[in-house]
Amino acid sequence: MKSIALIALNTFRETIRNKILYNILLFAGIIIVLSTSFGEWSVFARVQVMQDFGLATMSVSGLLLAVFIGVAMLGKEVTSKTVYMMAAKPVMRGSIIIGKYAGLCITLCLNFLLMSLFFFGALLFIGSTVNLKLVAAVLLTMVEMGVIVSVALLFSTITNPTLSAIFTIGFYIAGHFNDLVGIETLEGSKRLLKPVLQVLYYLLPNLEHFNIRTPVVYDLPLTGDYILFAVLYGLLYITLFMSISCALFARKDL
């Protein structure tokens, strides 16, 4: 545990010094603040537009953080051979992956905290309130990004940073279109394509489980059981992807 904590702390320090991190945060903050005026251009209520746009901005910003920081972290250390120093010490290779993931998640949580302050502050500025549904939406977005970071590390253990970034973005897009794959599986008439779609539907996580923008924006019913299910669903996939990453990295020829 001590080695994992030290690796996590070192990873956190490295990511905090990354200039891309602050550029993404600045971009997200500016977009959230500017979105306070978007409601005047829409047929929807100003608060609804602000909530929808703000949550979408946080999701995209989280993806950018996972891609530009999470993907580059392990790949950069393998390329520069700094990971060899850790691997040469009496530290299990799985501990390196878990420590990297923990450090990236700490950075991600800190960034989401800052973005949430911008987001909630902007909502209060236009006269809205911050309710539990909104907090739950931010929480589920963080869980979703935890899944994305675990996938980014998985790809980083098997390929170079460029391909890892492409695969991670593709995973994010495919996960959000998984519902459409399920519909095509049930209703599609193409017999040859149906088995492939079924495999994709059950293999890929459905990231739409973490998207509760519609219940938040339109004030639809949302139970605590659903929130708990979504969190456990995300933790299950995080555990799965991290286990595969640790197994692959343990066998990697360094």
C-alpha cells in the first residue's frame, strides 16, 4: 500500500505541473461562464440550457483530461524508460498501474471540484438553485471519467500514446452509442451483422447509464437506487479494466 500511495502522489504532482491541465480547465471555465447567456438564444428556459450545457462541458473536459494526461502518462514513462527504475525496485508491477490510476483519479476529482464550483456558481448567478439531482449528475460524470481513465491506462499498456488516445476517444463514443447498438440488435434485419452487434452491446459498457442530464434538465423522477446502480456499474468496469491492465503490464517486456 505504501508503494501505491507514493506512486499516486508522484503521479499527482506530475499531472499538476502539466500545462495542458490548466488549458483544459480554463477552457471549461470560460465555456461554463459564457453559457449563462445561451438561454437567451434558445426556446428553452435559461436554467435548462445552462444545466444541460454545463454538464456536457464537464463530460467533454473530463474526456480531454483522460486522453491528454492519462494516456500520455504511462506511455511517456515507457518511452523515456523512467518506468524501468520503478520496475527494477521491489515493487509489484500491478502496484505501478494502480498507483498511476489513483494519482490520475485524484487529479480528476480536483479538476471536477473546480469545474463544479464554476458551474454551480454560474447557476446561482442566474438565479437558479443547486439540487441533489445536479450533484448526482456531477458524481456520475466523475464515475464515468474514472472508467475512461482505466480504459486509457489499459490501452497505454498495449500500444503507443497516439493510438491509445484514438482508441480511448473511440471507446467513449461507442459507449454512448451502445443503446443504439442494442436497438439495432433487437430490431435489425441484417442476420450477419446481428451477432457482431450483440457482442459489442454486451462487451462495451453503456456510458449512457452515467448520463442523467435529461432527468436533471426536465426535472424528471430519479431514484437513489438508480444512482447506486450506476456507481456500482462503473466500479465494476473500473475493476475489470484495471485487472486486465495489471495483468498485461506484468507480462510486458521492459
